[in-house]
Amino acid sequence: MLSLTEENYLKALLKLTLEKETKEAGTNELAQLLQVKPATANDMLKKLKEKSLVDYEKYGKISLTAEGRRRGIEVIRKHRLWETFLYEKLDFSWDEVHEVAEQLEHIQSPKLVDKLDKFLGFPKYDPHGDVIPNAKGEMVVLSKKTLVEEEIGHNCRMVGVKDNSSAFLQYVDKVGLKINLNIKVLSRQPYDDLIDIEVNGKKSSVSPKFAENIIIVCNDCRETKPHKVTRKR
């Protein structure tokens, strides 16, 4: 059985490498995500290498082994299912679910997780628009970009956020944005690059920093990208 810290490292590595063609991450990149010192990350990576969960040389590039990827996907699946449960069934707001799910994701019961998945109707996305792996470890990856990249006059759809902090999510609510809502990019201000958008008939001006954290996709832009793993019972 892995420790909570080991699971957190595998989850972080998976997030960093999931959509990279090289499937590799750097020690500093990982340390920054986990808010630890590079030396601390290096010590943990040595332990994960000893357990054949990562391929890694000191302060070099890191990649997950097949087993490390499988374990990382399991943690992410649990986290996102618990977020969905808290949001849909217990009326937690979407800015509250992440912290609680961080605790629940370490429950070691595949049967419970499978029953939770079935109870929720096998959801594909969590409240923040992140993909939920299925029981086989397969994920649907969106062809997506951020709102700051969208062209003027285009319509797009919000499918997720990059920033899960409470402050940011509360600001998203204030603007009137929600997952799967359509957004029209009206214009950009030449002086300060503020982006004028329209959501449900309501016009707002948002900063480039805000727009960089709103993940969008065109309708009919989804494609399947499986990450298959073998479940161990």
C-alpha cells in the first residue's frame, strides 16, 4: 500500500505528463506543483523509483512506469468522483469540493469507488470540467484551449478551469460562467487587453489572467484518447 504522500506525487506527475507528447516532467516543475523544495521531491522520487513506479535519474526528467500511471489514474479517478458526489448529492459548491476530495481520494476500497461511480451514473466530467477516468482507466481528452486564445466574434463553450482555488471559482460565479455554458467573445480593449464577453445575454469584461484560466472547446471538438490500465483487485 502506498502512503498518502506517494499517491499525491503520482497524481501530480500524471497531471503534468498526461497531455505531454514526451510524457516527461522535470523535478523543479513537480516540486512547484506540490509546493515543496526540489530536494524534497528528489528524495520522494528515489522511493518511487525503488518501487518501480517512476523512471528517473537525479534532477533529470521523470516519467511514470505503467504501474505508476495506473496508480496515479486510480487516485485521480477517486478524487474526481468524490468531487462529483459532494457537488451533486451533498450540495457542496464547486469551490468547496476540492479540499474535501483531497482527503477522500486516499480511501482504499475499489468496490466502494465502483459503487460510487455507478451511483452517480458513470459521470465523464467532474464539477470543474475535468475528465473522470472510467473503471478501465480510460479517459476522454478534450481538444481544448483557453479563453484568452479565442478569436473575436467566436462562440465557444466553457468546459473547465485551470485554477481550482476558492477565490477564482467564486469570481467565475460572479461573472456568471458555469461548465458547458456558451461564451461569445465580443472584443478586446486595445489599452489593457481586457476581453469583452457575453454569457446568457450578460456582458462582462475580464482580464487576460482570468481568461487564461478558463478552458474552452468548440462544440463537437471532443476526441477519445484512451489511457488503458489493468485494475488489480
